[in-house]
Amino acid sequence: MVSQKTTIKNPTGLHLRPAGIFCRTASQFRSKITFQIGNTTANAKSVLSVLGACIKVGDEIELICEGEDEEEALAEMLKIIEDGLGE
């Protein structure tokens, strides 16, 4: 298991379009990918879970990856967040 905290930078947070990018990217990996915000843990591969977390700009989330490609998955998830999730 690997994990790392990161801050959401895109101005609109994780609304539908960036949430879709987030989930599509997570779904490319075999590892279980979740994220934690406050006391809530959500599945990064589920658009409904991501939207339900109501993540806004400036929110800090912790990405948690468990599985055979966990290192690669964490690196890619951090990269797309750093790049603004398409915005």
C-alpha cells in the first residue's frame, strides 16, 4: 500500500468533467484506488463516489493505492491532479 496527500488545484474542484478524468485514469490500473477527505473514504474508480465527496479547490485529499501496480497508479493520479484534471 502506498499513499500521499495532495491538494486539488483546479478552480472548479471535482465537478463532472474532472471527476470523469479522475475515474477513467484510476480505472486504468489493477490496484484498488481510494481517496480520503476528512473522515470520508471513497472509491476513485466510481464517478458517483467522487462527486459525492464534494471536493472543492484547495481541499486536501489522501490518495491510497493497493495492488500490483500501486506505485505507478499513485504517480499517475498525482500527475493528473497536479496538471489540473483537464482544466
